[in-house]
Amino acid sequence: MAAITVRGLAKHYGELRAVDGIDLTVEEGEVFALLGPNGAGKTTSVEIMEGHRIRTRGQVDVLGFDPATGGRPYRERIGIVLQQTALERELKVEEAIHTYAAIYPRSRDVDEVIGIVGLEEKRTVRIKTLSGGQQRRLELALGIIGDPDLIFLDEPTTGFDPSARRQAWGLIDNLRSLGKTILLTTHYMDEAQHLADRVAVIARGRIVEEGTPHSIGGRHEGEATVRFSLGNTDPEELPEMARAGLDPTTEVITILTHTPTALLRTLTAWAIDRGIELDHLRVERPSLEDVYLRLTKDSEDG
Amino acid sequence: MGRDLRLVYQQIKYQNKIFWRTPVAAFFTLIFPLMFLVLFAALFGNDEIEALGVTTAQFYAPALAVFGAASATYTNLCTATSIARDEGILKRVRGTPLPPWIYIAGRVGSAIWMATLAVTLMMSVGIAFYGVEIVGRTFVAAVVSFLVGAAVFAALGLFVASLIPNGDTAPAVTNATLLPIAFVSDVFIPVEDPPVWLETLGNIFPLKHFVAAFGDAFHPALTGSGWSWSGVEFSELTGTGEYAIGLHIAVMAVWGVAAAFLATRYFKWEPQADRRAGRRRRKTQAQTSDS
Ligand SMILES: Nc1ncnc2c1ncn2[C@@H]1O[C@H](COP(=O)(O)OP(=O)(O)OP(=O)(O)O)[C@@H](O)[C@H]1O
Ligand SMILES: [Mg+2]
């Protein structure tokens, strides 16, 4: 069953079409990532689904509710981490979490949640003394304290150090294994790659591509890139297929191919015959970032 | 419902905690009015003021207590709520299942609690150090007047919060309204024979009625226990008058109901920066849209 169904969603601010006709389905238990440049309409779309903004047009169904009218029963089943951090500065970490826990009919254990977001050592300090990344982690704690079925995470890990990000990924993987549905936005491609079952790239208020992180934009079908460095080899000695791919300044050879296996066999046979070690030999598929950049090329600052 | 009441209680405690951790607010609400009492008693002496029939402190303690109550509800509530909105805290609360009325009840309840403390502190200092007397006969009417007044000024505070764009303007707007009105409402100076227009001005606004309904309860020479429509002002000639809160409560209630109605209509939960950006865009492009 679909947790989120969005059809023809639009939000206009005057002439500006912040969201311009979006269709989206997120299945129950799925982790879905929205990618897109600044101003693409991610936050606007997500906040409409959260019930924070009123849509101009379109249908939105989340967990069987219309978010605009879902009210308390709806909000008891969702968790929200807004893009903008908003915390009561004078409260202590645990006070904030306790207060939020009381709002929900079935909340998670406060100590457990503090542990999950790694704020054990900060539980009795004032929120205003937390670092930016720690405040973000507290936001994450408040987003999951009500044990929601569906969690909206708008750039949840922005400002996290690499290890905190890994920890947050662990947390999200854990939520997934509990069967929760997660809609997240991110500017980190590795995050989408690691976490998302499916991603959608949104630009200028429209979805330009959608699929699994592995296959989006024809990633898995496109040409592979084989690269190696020239090293001490005389360019004249290079096999036919490699000579055209030589960049004279960087001395790196780049070959595009649909059959990397066969190409490698020829290439390595040639090298072994001459006793040459191919420096930095790599086979690459276009990364999610390559695909993302191609898809959003024309819509910088959409 | 039981759960909701528990949530209200919990929200009040939560707001109280934040209040105590904001020393500026605590100082202006609790200590500042006391400084006026000390100052006035020192300046004017604490003898009986003949025109009023009571001592300086007997007159000023309840008037300044009301002023403290008004700043706890009107000024503080408006400022704190507007700042919380700027910081996105109201928006964040809106995204939880906490019913909006419970959140507002928490803020209002906390403001009224602080007003109670301000009044209690002021009257206690008056009794302990300045010989202020409590009149038992009028005590209940005084408490009722206080509760009505505090609730009305809380509604006014939320009404102003629903109009102003951000927290920076809140202290300016609330002080620029409360202070001048305090001068025509017998808070700082008991005006004898004021020009008619000043008196009318004072009668229109709720503060003077708050001061009268609460303050006259501490006038030993007045008769009655307050439960009638309109009383008789103390007269130097007869040496007496009558205490009544009916009319005062009615004027305050009109203000309170109007303010509460408008506040529920216009109150906003999102930080206003985005809205203004949206409005500007709408204006320049002459297009309509919701927000
Ligand atoms: N309240 C508003 N009023 C007017 N315009 C708005 C409002 N909110 C958003 N917009 C505009 O809508 C567009 C989409 O904004 P949105 O915040 O959804 O982008 P985003 O994809 O979340 O970007 P980012 O990655 O920077 O967070 C932007 O051009 C923005 O200026
Ligand atoms: Mg955004």
C-alpha cells in the first residue's frame, strides 16, 4: 500500500511556480529521497505533505489523510524534521525531549532516543550551548520521539560531521527495519545512494527523473569508463583503442565502452606482454552525482 | 479530555521554566514594579493622601501590582510569543499533535501565573514594609477582578502578537501602548480633576478599569464587597464611597472578547519573513495566491 500518493501537486507564489505539477508515490516501508538544486521546490512539496503549507492545486494523500485537514490524528502518525532548526534555547536537551514525548499517545523511550542520536553526554545542558550539528541531532530526536509511521526529514544531516552522518544513516536504516516510511531530502549524493530505495530528482518544481539510486538516469545501462595513467609508457606504444583517449596534460587515458570486460582483457593482455603496470587502473560507472548533475544542468538555482 | 488537561498543565510548567531562564523578563515583571513602590513611598512619604483617603503605599501597591500583572500578560506574552514565532518554534509545534489551543493555553496560563506572582509579591512587600491593609470583605471580588484583568491583557497581548511582523517590534509596540495608557489610568499618578478628554481616554481603555476594580478593593473606607454594577468614588467630604466591580469587569470583558476573537482569526504560526517575501512578490506581480 502507498503511504504517500501525490497527483498534480502545484504551489504558486504569485507568478512563481515553486511546485509545478508533481506526481509521487511512496510505498509503505520505503525510504524515498528527493534530490534537487536550491530552490527546486523540495521543501515546499514536503511541507505541503506535512500539512504546513496549503497547496494551490493537486491531490495529496498521506496515510489516508489529506494533510491540510488531517489535524491531530494525522500528526500523531507523522514525525517532522524541518529544514530550519527551531529549538527553545533555554531548555535542556532532555527537557525538550520529555516535553515532546508527552504530546504523543505512544512515544518512544526518552533515554533510548537520546542514545540513538548520540546526545548522552549533552542530555543535561542547555540547548543554546549545543553545536549546530548537535542541535540538528536533537531535531532528529524530536522527529522520532512520537514513534511515527512516516517521517519527513528535510535535509536532516546538513551540518553533521562524517561520523555523525554515518550514525544518522544507521538510525534511518534502523527505522526502515522497523517498517517506517521515510521521505527525505538531501544534497548529499552518497546519502541518497546509501539510504534511499528510490530517488526523484526535482528541478524548477518538476520531477525530471525518478528511479532507484542504482538505475536512475540509465546509470546501469550507460557506457562504463575505463581509466589509467600513462606512467612511463611512450604514447606511441599505446594500443589503438587507447591512443585517442589520452589527455596530454594530465597523461590520463579515458576510454568509454559498452563492453568493459572485453576491453579490459585486451588492455591488460597488451600491458602484461610488455611488462607494464597500468597505474591507477579503474572501471567506473557514472556516479549518482554525475547523473544528478546532468539532469539538473539547465536549472541551476531553479 | 483528562489527557488534554494534563497537557495544559505540562505546557504551563514548560513555559514557566522558560520564563525563569529569561532573567530580563523576570526582572521587568516582578522587580521593576516593586522599584516604583519603593521610589514613590520614599518620594511622597507614606502618610495619608487626603484626597484619596489612604496612604501612599495603600494606593500604589495595588495599582502597581496591576501594572506588573499587565506587563506579565500583555508585554511578556506578546514579546515571547512573537520571538518564538520568529524562531520557528510555533511552526514546529504546529507540526506535532499538540492541539493549538493547548499550546496557547500553556502560554496564557504561564503568563497569568507570573502575573499572580507579581501581584502577590507586590502586596506582600506592601503589607510587610509599608503597612498596607487587606480588606477581607472585598477579597473575593479583588481576586475575580485580577483573574479577569489578567486574562483580558493576555488576550490583548496575543492580539498584538497576531498583528506585528516580528519579535523585534513587540517590546516597542507593547510599551508604547501600555505606558502612555498607564499614565491616564491612575497607575503612576492619581489624577485629581483631570481634563475631561484625559479622563474619557482613561475610561475607554481597560487598564484604568483593571486598576479600579482591583485597587478599590484595598480601600478600607469604601463600603460594599464589590458585587454591584457601579460604585461611588471616594469623596473627601463624606469620607466614604462604594466599591463595585460590575462596570469595570464589563469594559474589560468587551476588550478581552474582541481581542481574543481577532487574535484567533489573525494569529500566525509561521515566521513572518517568508510571508512578507511572498506578499511582496504577489504585489509586484499583481497575482493572487494563498500562503
Ligand atoms: N513562502 C514563500 N513565499 C514565496 N516564495 C517562496 C516561499 N517559499 C518558497 N518560495 C520559493 O519557492 C521556491 C522553492 O523553494 P523551496 O524552499 O521549496 O526549495 P528547496 O528545493 O527546498 O531548496 P533548498 O535546497 O535550498 O532547501 C524558491 O524559489 C523559493 O524562493
Ligand atoms: Mg529546502
